[in-house]
Amino acid sequence: MKYLIIYDLEKLKNNKKIIISYFLLIIIIFMYNIYTLGSDFNTVKLNMFISNIGGYQKINHPIQLISTLFILSSFYYIIIYIFTKDFQLGRENIFLRISKNKWFNIKIFNIILITLILEFLTFLILTTLFYISNNEIAITTILNIFITDSLTKLLFITISLILYILFNFYGIVILLFIVIISSIAKLYPIGYYLYCINFIDNKSLLIIYILISYIILKFTFHKKYNILFERSN
């Protein structure tokens, strides 16, 4: 298990351009907010913090939409890469010394670990930028947002994996289409509600959604994992 964790972390180097671009975007969007709102945006700083992490919220500007789509796409690409890269080795090589179920559990653990690492670095950079610009936010508030956004990203990733197994890379198109439609409240109120639900005050509901999606993911993987090997050929 330790080897598989280190192996997946090492493979992140293959995505370093995506990761660097992701963190650069975090900084650029923050600087854009400083430019458009001035150095002191205390009245909306919480919303700006959430928008910088691609948080689930109402999107009021094309730049917000583009940054949100890029952030979610970056997570999608990295996680799908980590999840699928082993399949090129062939079924016999992967499951010769490890069971299919154990491989799946280790892989999901690695994905959660990588997600939390990216989240931690994101919040570290953004919190530093906020303090440098004299827009301090209480540590308890940041921690609350961190927990909520980490769980939200895990839900997004779990659903992404399900859709990838079922629809290949068309899955991300479906997800991003939902994001775009659900961000426009006047056109699609139900989708807007699903997209903007306040998980900060309802983490238990979010955890339930994650557990349900994980069960569906595991079932889907065991039923359809042959498809993943066929795609890698």
C-alpha cells in the first residue's frame, strides 16, 4: 500500500503543468479581484474567497465561470489520470498480487490524499494573499470553508469517476454543462439550488451524498471495470 501511495504521488509530476497553471490561476483571480474591487473588499471577502477556490455558488461574471470551470476541470484531469494510469499495465499485471477490491480502496485513498494536498496548498496560498492585502479572515472561518470545500471536491470527484466509467471523457462535458446551467438561476432554478446549496451549515448532508456516491462508484467499477482496460488498449 505504501508503494502504491508513493507511486501515485510521484506520478503527479506528469501533471505539473496543470498543477502550476491551477495555482497561477488562483493568484491571477485574486489579483483581478484586487484590481476590480480595490485593496479593501471586506464586505464581500468571504464570497471572493469561495470564488477563488471554485466554490459552489452563484456565478455572476464570465471570469468567475471560466475560473470555476478550469478549477473543476483541473481536479477532474488529475484525478482521472491517477485513477486510470495503471490500466495500461494490463489486468493480469495489476491484479496478480492484489485483489480488485483492495486496489480500488487504495486508489480511492490516494485520490482523497491528493485532493486534500491540493486543497491545503490552495488554501495556504489564498490565505497568505488575503493577509498580505490586509483582508484578514478568521481562522475558524477558513477552517470551516476548507472542510466544506474539501468534502464538496470529494463529491465532485466521486461523481466524476462514475461518469468517466460510464461515459468516458464525455463525463466531464456533462458535469461542466450542469455547472454552467445551474449557475444561471433565472434559467434553471432547480439546478441552481442543487449547485448553490449551503453545505457550510449542512456538512452531514454532504457526507451522506459522498457515501452514497462512493457506494455507486464502487458498484459501477466492479460491474464496468473491463471497459477501462479496453479503453487503455
